[in-house]
Amino acid sequence: MKRIAILGAGRFGASLAEALAEAGEEVVVIDRNGSLVQALSGTVAFAVQGDATNARALEEAGVKECDVAVVAIGSNIEASTLATANCKELEVPVVIAKATSELHGRILKKLGADQIVFPDRDSAKRLAKAVTNYGALDLLELSEGVSLAEIDVPEICRGKTLAQADVRKKYGVTVLCVRRLDENPKKPRAIVVPGANDVIRADDRLIVFGSAHDIDALTGRR
């Protein structure tokens, strides 16, 4: 079970919070609007009235202890950017931020957001499934049931070559590339296109292609 913070309880944030709570995740919702917070208080683990642009308020709400933070604040770009910056400052492992435009998305990315979502393209339920299922981020649903996804390295692949793991034959999932930690942990992960004899490390992240059913099987979610 993950602990997931939702900053902003508008339509998108509330739908995401409800979907995650239904999936059994521990959800913390923070919003300035007391009525929106009250409406979710019986659904999520914690619903807190507070200002997401205030780093201390987020820390007091327990955001620092969360595995994922989703900045679901609406059209207030200033509040959105401040909340995103606060989450990065609190060292939340994964920060997902909602953007209202391509420019807004680029700004959030520069602030360190790990994933940008656009509510007119990324439904709350689909994002909830990605956050819940993969411990990583669903990058793109190409068509119904078929996805390009980023996943943690499954146990059966750790320390093996791509040929030995043979996930394409066993699971019908293709490993497209590997995101590998740099020797300097402050640097971003490097993109590696693995060959058959390249060893997959336990701390790698895999970019894979396949049906949602097959990816679930590979990750042990089915």
C-alpha cells in the first residue's frame, strides 16, 4: 500500500482521490476549500484543509512521508508551481503535476515534476491505475488495453541478462529501454538500449511495451 498525497480537491483531484482510495491506497487530500475537504473526509484516509503553497502546511499534513504527490491544483499556475516546488523540496520520491497547457507543463517539468498530466488527455481513473499498479508511471496508453509503461525491475529479471529473463517469450512484453542510475545519484538516470547480453540491475527502471494484462503479469499484479 502506498501513501499518496493529492494537492487540490477539485473535480480531477477528487476523482483521483476516490479511485486511489477504492484501490486500497492510503490517500491524503489537502485543499484550501473546507467544503471540498469535508466531502472527501469519509472516503480517504486523511482530508486536511490547508494551503499547498505553504511548505510547512504540507509537512504538517504528512506529505514528506508520502510515496507519491499529485499536484492537482486547477488553473492557478502560481499555486501549482509553488506546490510542485514544495513537494520537491520535501523530497517526495515521485511528484506528478497537472498542467493546463503545454507552457504550464514545461514550467512544472523545469521545477522537477517527474510526470506531467493533462486532464483533458489523462483521466483520473487511468492515472490512479498507473500509480497503484506499477510503483512507477504509466507513460502512455497506446490503445485500449495496450500500454507503454515504466516499471520497477521484477524479481525474475534482477541480475539476469535480457536473454536470460526472456520476458518477451514468457510474458509477451517487450523491453524497449532501461533507465539506469548514474554513478552520481544527483544526475538524472541514463537511457540505455539493452542488448541480449546486457545484465539488468535491480535498481534499473524498465520501459516496456505490451498489453496491460501482460504487464500486470510481469509485475506480479495479476
